[in-house]
Amino acid sequence: MKAVQAVEVEKKYDVGDDAVVPQLQELPGVARVGEAHTAELEAVYFDTGQRTLQSRRITLRRRTGGTDAGWHLKLPAEAASPEKTPAAQGAVPEGAAQAKAAPPRRRELHAPLGQPDVVPDSLLAYVQAFVRANPLVPVVRLKTERTTYPLYGPDGVHLADLADDRVDAQPLGGGAAAGGKHWREWELELVHGSTSLFEPAGQVLATAGARPAGHASKLAKALGAGRTSKAAGGEARGGTALLAGKKAPAAAVVTVFLSGQLNQLLEHDAGVRLEEPEAIHDMRSAARRMRSALAAYRKLYRAVPVRRLRDELSWLGGVLGAPRDAEVLRSRLLGQVAELPPGEGAEAARDFLDRRAGAKFDAGYRLLQEALVSRRYFRLLDSLEDFRDTPPIRGTAVEPGRRAVAKAVDKAAKRIRRSHKAALHARRGTERETALHQVRKDAKRLRHVAESAAAVSGKRARKVAKAAHRQQKVLGDYHDAIIARDLLAGLGSEAPPAATDSLAALLARQHELISAAEKKYRKARKKSRDLLRGGVL
């Protein structure tokens, strides 16, 4: 069952046991306060022994009591980009950040209660890439007496809820700190209201003795500062690197680019596990970008770590590629079948190709799902974070980033000029197809390297990336038509007799598309010739 998602926007306040809830109907836009209701809640929070989720500002709990009993997973709205937040950078204390910054937005996912100690798969998919092979175990039990005051606007709209919570926390497990904690806090959470409510509400609550909370969540309060994982430290350093700007040294530019792509890979990991549309493509693209950057800037780093990462990213790209290629082939062929004259032959061809490509996709997806829970994949994530946190740089990494990226882009442009020339002189048939496939790969690398240069070279680098992408896309269509052609030509007696004519028409269509793509390639190459000459940046 798919998890139910929502966005939570709230602010927390520490408050004394004797504080009195103020007159909330005095807030701008609040017409009345609904009848208060009290509930007894009990929640068990889960994390790894290393407090991996806590370090990433993620909470996972199973709650009973109240109106929303079940499993809850709370993720930062920018779950894959925690380095952008003040708390992750360590720039300001959590309480001060909450007082001055916009209220944090969190994605909240719900799943039914299920078994007490078995995290639902629909939620586990979102944290597996973070916890990796480490088991999730109960770390804290919270018992909360919650009194909720609903706030309504003049038109009857439910604007927000103020929750008055009295909390008892008891750490669980052998590694937990001894003893429990008790505290009181207020939470103002929007329902249908605007964030403009928070500022006047904060002033009213402050007069009643409330102060911005010194913790991001009840779990953080219960466990104290806790331990910080290797991943969280890396994110903080990545955020600092983002501030380096156009004068950053070469290694900082590359590290920021790799960090962003690693975040993308982690973000799309859950989508791949849950079979969400385009997730495989997006995750594969992030892996390819990292591999291209490591290849282009390899001389900045020690050889062995770079080679190992490139090899492992190549492996990951391969296991992502099998189902993705089958998915693209299926969509392509079924779309072309829909363009054929309707009839028994077209229907037979559609059913046959759907089964054929679907079986190939299913087989590739099974292998991909196995790979995503393998120690090899988790080691790759560990290695990428290690590389981001402590790059194995050589002395040349201190050269100006603008100079380093300019050299990398020029080198990638030189590669594509060579492959263009080879394709121009290649004979028709397999030799030409192989040569153009190499052009496509080199265009892809140039695009990725130019994207990495955009942070310090700006508009010019983006133009180069756009030109390379244009060629990559045209040759991608060319390659897809060749794959479809070879599949259709090799069907032989496998195809049902009723589909023979339709499949023959599809085969002829691939030859037309191959020829058209070659013409588009020549036009795209001519258009970008001046841009991709020496001294690109």
C-alpha cells in the first residue's frame, strides 16, 4: 500500500508547566477558537544505533491514540538537500534559526499501524538509502497528553491548530541514556492558514511565557544533541562549500557538483524502490553525471579512489539501465503501433510487443531491486559520502576553479570533435552506427562537464551544455531506433502470424527514423560547430 503524503508546516515553542494558553482569538485573521479537546498519545520512535535518521532531521515513529494513529515518517521538504538548511550547516543554534527563519516545511507520510516492530515497506523505501544495512530499532517511547485548540477564520476556514503537549520521554535500548525526561511544549501547525499567522502568533505566545524551541523535534529533545553521523557532517561541509562562489578552488567546485548529484541519487532512490515514473531515469542520470565528472577531473584526485568510484558507478548505471532501456523501448514501440491502421494485426502486434518488452522490464527491475539492498550498493553510497567529505585531492586541486573547469570542458569538446570526425569517415552500416554511438557518449560527457562548470563559468557553460544536449538527444533517438530495429528484425517465428504485417511496418518505420535522425544530427552538429571549437570557455 502506498503511503499517504502531506506537508507539515509548524513552529514549536518551549513553555513552563504553569504557563496559561493566551487568548488566541485576538490573533489577526482568527475569528474564533474551537472547543479544545484532549487526547492521550503514545509513540515509539525508530532509528539506527548510529542515530542516522536523527542526524538527517528525519523522524520515524509508530503512534497510537488520537485521530492519526499509525506509522509516521517525517522528512525535510528538501530531504535530499539538507546542506541548504541552517541547522545542517551549523550556522546558528536551532532555536535561533527557528525564530528568524521561515517555518520549516516537512513531508509527512502515513501508513497503517500494522505490526509494532515492523516498519512498513511504503515508509522503509524512503529511508533505506540512508540507514543502508543498519537495522531500525526502537530508541524512544513518548507519552503525550495533548490538548488541541483549533483556530478558525471569519469564513469558517480551519486555519491552524495550537497543540499544548505535556510529554514524558523514556529512552529505549541498551545504548540509550539513562532516565527519562518530562517537558511541556506548544506547537502551532497550519491547516489551511497562511504562514503570515506565525509572526503575530509568536508575539502573543511569547507574552504567555513561550520561547522558540531549542529542538527540532520531540525525538531530538528526548535524546539530546545525540551523535552526528558521517553523512550529516558531510552535508554540513558541502553546504559550506556552496558558499565558496566563483573564486572557489578546483576541488571545491567539483565537490559541490558531486554533492548535488549524490543528493539527487539519494532523493530518487525511494522512487525507484516504489516504481515511480521517471525515477530510474533520474537516478541513472545522477550516477552518470558523477561518473562523467570523476572522469573529467580525475587528475585532481588520487587515481585509485577515483577509478573504484567510476567502476562502481558504471555497475550501478548498468543495473539501472536494463529496466530503463526496456521501459523506453516498450513506450516507443507501443506508441508507434498506435499510429498504425487499427485492426486485428495492430492489436496482435501491440499485445505481443507489450508482453515481450514487459517481461524484459520485469526481469531487469527484479535485478535492480536486489542491487538496491545489496552490500555493494551500500558500500558505494558510503564511498561517495567519504569522497565528498574528505576528497583524496592532489596538490593541483588548489588551482582556480575557473581554470580547471575550462580545461575540462575544452578536453571534452576535443573528444567530441574527434568522434565527429570518425563518424564522418565511417562506412555505412555497423561501423557508422558504432561511430555515432561514440559521438552520443562524448556529447553526454561534454554536457555533464559543462554543467559542472556552470557554477563558475555561468552563461557560456550553459550554452555548451545545451548544444551538447541537443546532439545527445538526436543521437539518442537514433540509437533507440537501432535497438528497436534489431529487436524487430530478430523476432523471426516468435511473432504471431496475425502480427506479421504490422511488425514489418514497424521495422520499416525504424529505418525511416534512423535516416531522419542522421539528418537531424548533421544539422545539430553544424549549428554547434563554432561553439565547440577550441577555447570553449
